[in-house]
Amino acid sequence: MSISQAIEKVEARYAHQPEFVQAVKEVALTIAPLYDAHPEYKKNKIFERLVEPDRIIAFRINWENDKGEVQVNRGWRVQFSNALGPYKGGVRFHPSVNQSILKFLGFEQIFKNALTGLPMGGGKGGSDFDPKGKTDNDIRRFCYAFMRELHHYVGKDVDVPAGDIGVGSREVSYMFAMYKNLTHEHGGVLTGKGVGFGGSLVRTEATGYGAVYFLENMMAAQNDNIKGKKVLISGAGNVSLHAAEKVFMLGGVPITVSDSKGTLYDEAGLDQQKIDWLKKQKDQNKPLADYVDVYGGEWFAEQKPWQFKGDIAIPSATQNEVNEDDAKLLVENGVKYVVEGANMPLTAKAVDYICLHRVHFAPGKAANAGGVAVSALEMSQNSVRQYKSFDQIDERLKLIMKNIHDSAADASQKYNQTEDGYIDYVAGANIVGFKRVADALCAYGILN
Ligand code: GLU
């Protein structure tokens, strides 16, 4: 079966899972030259095997809310591939969570994790539980109930969950507590634990910082740098605010952040004090719009950040937040670099549009791999029972992001050279990640 036949099969079988089909197609359309160079991949049906997860575990979560009412939610863990190491990937709590979303995230995670060069397979999990408006007691009870079900299927050498949208260190700590309680094991079953009881320094900052380190490498490849550049950032969660922080630290000017209610625009730029204020505000679930009363700037209700002039965009909110119209705005507004802080924040059409206009584009599986990379460093610190310093981890993170950049750029040159020298990081990242997994699967024979 050729790759195009395999895509058709996925499209027909999973027509009801559009995000998953989108993620599969993006990989499939870029790895053809690699596939042609490696007939053993076709023979071993590597692509057909990789689009089906090893297994999907689905479960029900019963819990009791603050008012004493019984609540029922659905939960899943998609164990996609453990070819390169234990299944690894976050847990997302959001009402939009369903099998399509988790399969797209799990599929991407296989290649993202492979790109880090660290020993991790790919997986993802989550629940349709909506943390918005819930009390701390609600969150705690839900996390306990979620792990009461999940603990059967995870383990430090089996499957290691972490955070994602709606799951930060508070939730990870509650889940870890339940796991520890049920199994009597204080191991590395989850990453993103609090520093002091198993967590790694830099894990909180890693995804946002890593995306900006990737950007630095991309800009260096164009003999450019971030100093004085205006940066449009969407989202106001962990990834966005740490991306803004690193942009500021490196002399760039972050001028927007956003949430589901609108966009905050501050032409003067976010500095450390403003970013610290935003972190606190978000931790307390208070409105982003209050910023204007404290620091000025402007609040644009119900709007996205792409209408403003800028040099760089780092979409860091959620999947498919940037559509083709937004992509047109980005190009019109002079944006030269787009770095995906979130997982698949650009629709396929948006990616096509900006690449056609030669905007330098870093796909999430390369650019946001810093988070999971530091998760792998947390796992290794847990295994040797020793902690590393902030600077040691930060240096490792920089090196990992540089290696991801360089290997993706090299693969783009080798397999997908364009006449004008434009680096196709989408193809490059997919090829490098896919090759590492495919080679392992070929070596294993037909198992997995
Ligand atoms: N959820 C993050 C991601 O999308 C981190 C996963 C992890 O640390 O395991 O990569």
C-alpha cells in the first residue's frame, strides 16, 4: 500500500476524527521522499502501523463535587507507540477533549518525543472535565478520582503522564499523591511534579523557553536575531507567559497575550514585572482584562492577536486557533517567523498560506518539544535520585532545541530542498522524528 492509499484509509475510517486526520495527513504528505529512500518501511507497513495506537484505554470517572453532587466524566489514555521508550505525554482536562483530539495529540507526541533524542514513546490522555469555575476541592477530588482509574495502566517504565491544558503542577501533585497512595511507590510516574518532591527545575518554564530557543536558532539561520522585534503571542497559560518571559529576557518585545475572552495589547511591551503580574492573575483565575487598569495597554474583547503589526508570532493557546484568514493577517502585518507554542495551532490551510509566502515556520512538534524534553530529564533525575541545578537543565534544554532545529533543517535540505533555500521545518521535523521511530520498528520485526 502506498502512503496516499494509507491516508485514504485513515480518512475513510476516521472521518469523524478531523483533528486526527489533519495530523496524520501532515506527516504523511512530508515523509514520501524518506519512504522512497527506505523500501523496508513500505515492506514493514510502518506508516499503516503508526496511525493505529497500540491501545486506547477509556474509563469513567465518578466523583463528588463541592455541593455533594455526584459527577460523571469520561477519561482516556491513548498509548500510541512505545518504540523508543515508555509511553510519554500529557493529560488534558478540557470540555473539548475527545478521542480525535487525544489521538491527534498522541500521534504528534510520538514524533515530538523522538525529535528530542531522549528515550520516550508517545501517548496522551485526558478528560472532558472542565476545570473552569471549579473550586480547589473540586479539582482535588477530580484528580484523585481520575488517577484512581488511570493508575492501573501507567508506571515509571510503562507510561508517564504529565500536564497539558487544564493540568499544571497542582493537578499533577494531586494525581501523584493518589498514585503513591495506591501503589506505595514514590517513583517518576508523572512529570511536572513540584520541585522538592520529585519535580525538575525548569520544567514549568521549559515549553515556552524552548519555543523561544528554537526561534533563536531559526533566526540565526537567517542571520537575524530577536533584539527589538515585536512578538505577538496568543494564550495566557504556562506556554505563553514563559515564551513572553524568554522573549523579554532576550531583548524582544512581547506585545500581546490572549485568552478565550479576548486579547491584551500593550505596545510598550511586557516586561518581567508585568509578566509576573499576569502569572499571578491567571493563577488566581482572575480576568486578563484587569491588566489595563494597572499597566495600561488595550483590551480587545472577543479578538485574536493577529490583527497587530509584528515581526514574530508565537501561537500558544490551542489547536487550530490560527485559520487561513488569520494567516493572511499575519503576512499582511509583516510577520516573518511563526513558531507554534501550542500543539497544531495552525490549520493546514494556514500553514500552506504562510509557507507559500515564505514566512519561516516552526511546527509545534519541533518548537514546543522543550516541555517534554525536560520531562525526560525529570525522569532521569528520578531514576538516579539526584537533582540538577536550574542552569544545568536550562543549558541542556538549549542544546536539545538546537539539535532539534539543526537536524530538522538538515533533513529539509537533504530530502526537500527548495530552489530559494527556504527551510521546510515541517518536512524536516517529520522526517527526523519518523525515521527514528521507523528504524526501531524495523529492528523489532513485526511486534508493535
Ligand atoms: N503536554 C506537553 C506536550 O504537549 C508535555 C508532555 C510531557 O511533558 O510529557 O508536549
